[in-house]
Amino acid sequence: MLSRINTIAFNGLETLDVDLQVQITSGMPVFSIVGLPDKAVAESRERVRAALNSLGLSLPAKRIIINLAPADLVKEGSHYDLAVALGILSCMEVIPLEETNRYIALGELSLDGSIFPVNGILPAAIHANRRKLGLICPATQGAEALWSGLKEILAAENLLAVINHFKGTQLIPTPTPAAPGKPGRHLDMKDVKGQESAKRALEIAAAGGHNMLMIGPPGSGKSMLAARLPGILPPLSPEEALETSIIHSVAGALKNGCICTERPYRAPHHNASTPALIGGGRKAVPGDISLAHNGVLFLDELPEFSRATLEALRQPLEDGIITISRVNAHTTYPAKFQLIAAMNPCRCGNLGIPGHECPRAPLCALDYQSKISGPLLDRIDLQIEVHAVSPWELAGVKPGESSAEILKRVTNARLIQKERFKRLGAPKLHTNAELKGELLETAVKLDSDSERLLIDFAAKNNLSARAYHRILRLARTIADLQNSENVLKRHIAEALSYRRTNANRTK
């Protein structure tokens, strides 16, 4: 007897068809799985055997061969359990083969036959919908699969329910859509007293999707400001929500059948390894920069991260993707994130504070800040000084603008950008930070005075072409926040004020 079940393998976010073939023939009793299975797939033999025994079914005392085709593709994960069990049941004629051929099956089996959740249900459902097939998945993930638009979903609690469904003695109910998640309560910008220039820079960063670095002494409010950025960012568009949710599904981060509706905010500790930040490991799983796709990646104590980890951010910051290379495969994940970083001016943090500087100042600042390479700093649009807040400001300053008020301006600037991108024939762009080449030249046309100011500054400070273009993008965002069709001299001047030069590195 020979049966075939549809299932899939994952290569990053890519879903690849796997033809699971089961053959039961005469010979010495053996149960083997071939087709480059990893340890988790090989161990499915025991889980399937125990699950069938719990239903009162015994494997035939024959030669059972499971082939996972194509044979040269590495198969990883426990989601093959359900497909293996269904293939054996079809081969034993317990369930009709012609019925199971219309589905893609994913799920991990418990020893009692229960079907446990697995990663990647959302992209699997999208793949099944594209191939006009149904999906068999764990009951707890049926709501997640519904977001793909797939209609034929069998979300079963256990293997017995699947058997009875195909035999016609039980009907697996259609999964219920999950209610949209309630927006989380964001920290409010009005809690921040003083720091008006930093708030302004954060608003510009939110409006244009620009990267930002805050440098200031301990306790000046850098982390406090970064934590309030999500409150002034517009919600994800439907396309962005689907992209983000697919990544989180592959990583096993989607909960309760709800997709992502708010922009991710990731804040890894500075002892995070390079694979944890950019992705990798044995299975090349997505890292924090991919989990922050369409959202924010906050790196506090930036110089305390390892040099190799920080340098690994350079290519994703430029291209918006990360490619993880392995001997047998290359895995690519989206990584279009907004970098917000914070650091002290020196190791003691008291540079420029009279009576508190260490004896090595300003050399200690040069050593500490040199841990951040020039090419990485070149990719950061806003580089601002965050000064300590005085006791008089803490006690006497009235609360400033709320996040809701700032969000209105940010949303209006984003709408202006969206309309411009449509006119330029680039509707897939979302923020000014993505402008490149001819699109940037068309979107930013300077008059002679503005151009002369920018050229003189770039020549005096020996700016790279990358820094030059990032200043143009930043100026375009500043103009959008002021509802200005043209980029004027004052917009260029403000953009230049956010670019640190060698002259003020140790001040």
C-alpha cells in the first residue's frame, strides 16, 4: 500500500511543498523515516506510535517507510507528526486517501493523540489558500489560520476527531475568528518633563521612520523617551500587519489567534548574541531585527553591545532584509525596522558635568564613543544630545503635549508622504526614510540658498554621500510636518542640527 499526504517545510518565511509518502510492505517489522529528517522529525515515530496506541490502533507488523520528498531538502520541526499519522492511517485504510489529499496537514502529536500547536500556521494557511487546498491544524490555531482568508480549515483537538471527521461520524466545527486585540496602553509623552528638543527629534523620527541616537548622562530620560515612541506611531496598515504577523507566526510569537495590529517594539539586552539579534542558530530562526519588522528596535547602552553584533546591523539598516547563510541553505528575513539607540557620552556618564568628570576626560569619551563605528553612525539620521533635567524643571515645568496630540501631526505627515509616493509611482513605500535615487531627487528639490547651505556643511565636515542623502530625507520629513510642499532653507538647517560632527563628539 502507498499513500501520500501534503505538508510543508519552512525556509525562513518561504513555504515549500513536501510530499509525505507512506509505504507498508511485507518484511521485517521496521518504522523508518527518510528524506533528511532532523532529530525532531525522526522522533515522531514514537509519538505517532503512542498516539495510535491510545486510540486502540496498532501499527502493522510490517515494513513501514516514510519518505519526505524532495529528499535533498532538510526537514526540521515537530509539525510533521500529524501528516505522518494521517499517511499511516490512509495506508491502513482507516481513513479514505482521496479525502486527505485535499489538505495540507501540520501539527505535533501528544502521546494521548492530542494535537499540539506548532509554529508557522499563518504562512502555511496562506500557502494552502494559494494552492486551493484545505488545512488541518491544531484547534488552538484555527483562528490564526482564518486570517489567511482560507475557508476550508479543520482545526482539530486530537487525532480521533480527524479520523471521525473523514469517516463521516463527526464534524469538526469551523474555527471562530478571534476578536481583534485591544490596543495596548502606551506610555504618554506628557510624562516627560523638559527635553523639548529631544521630543521634537522623536516626533520627526516617528513621522519619517528615521533612525535616531540619543547621547546623554544617566537619568536624563533617554530610555523614557524611547519607551514612548510607540505611542506616537500610527497603527500598522493591513499589508504591514500581515507581513509582521507572518514573521511572528514562524517564530511562534502569535498568541490567541490574534495577528499583530500594533507596531512591534523590541528592546534586547546589551548582552544579546549576534544570532539572537539578527537571526540564526541551528534552525536560522528570525532575530530581534526581524521581529521588529515594521516597528522599533531599541538598543540601550549601545557601546556595550559587542562590536560584531553592531556591525551586523549595517546591511539590514540599508537594505531592510537580513540573509542568514548556512552550508546547505540561505535564509532571508525581512528586517525593515526603525533603530532607536541610547548611550552615555563616556563610561562614567558624567562628561561635561563640572565636578563629576573622571580624571581621564575627554579621552574616556573618545575611547567609549569609538566603539560605535563611523559606518554605523552614518546610517543614523538623528544624533542628538539629551542633557540632564534640572530639579527646577522636574518640580516646576507643566506637563507638555500628550502623545495623542503628537500622533495627529505624525499621522498627517505620513498621509502626505503616502500621497506623494502614489504620485511618484511608488505606492509600496511608506516613509521618507525609504526614499532613494531618482525618487529622492524628485521629492526633494532645493532652491539655491538651501543647496548652498547643505553643500557647504557637507564639504566642511567631510560628509559621505550616504549622510548627504539622509539629511535630504530628514529635511523632507521636517517639511511634511510643517505642511510645506517644498523643502526650504530652514528645514535643511534643522536637519543639519541633528548630524553630529567630529568637532562636537567630546563636548
